[in-house]
Amino acid sequence: MEQSNREIAVAVGLMRMARSLLDREGQTHGAARLQQAIDTTLEERPLAPGEEVEPGQACLIAGIPLGGSPDGASITYLDATAKSLRR
């Protein structure tokens, strides 16, 4: 997966997690706005099958300091680590 697609997949996963938290707390307007943002993002840049990131994984990826690597090497490493943990 290209780095830019990976970042979009992580962003969409984070928005899905936030939407679910808002739904759980009865914040329907905020959840609806996030759903609109998700739909708009995926309309502009659709993700291929297998490129989506589960909301929990997105939180993990975003929550771990990635060392500011401009080439995305840290995200690639974290991605490989997450895949090996799922096995």
C-alpha cells in the first residue's frame, strides 16, 4: 500500500473510532458529521480491498510515537509488527 493511502486509511480508522464513541454517548450530530467526513474522504480517495485499517489498529498506529520519519519508515515497521501480532 502506498504511504499516502496508508495515512488516509489510518485517518478513516480514527474517524470511525471517534464516531463510535460519540454514538455510544448519544452525540448523534457529531457522529453524523464524522460519518459525512468519512464518506467524503472515501469518495475523494477510495481504499482498495485490504487497505482499510480497523479503528483499534488506527488508534494504536496514531498513539505510538513514530519518530517523525519523513519517509514513513516507522509506519511501515509498525504495520509489519501489527500484522505479525495478528498471526
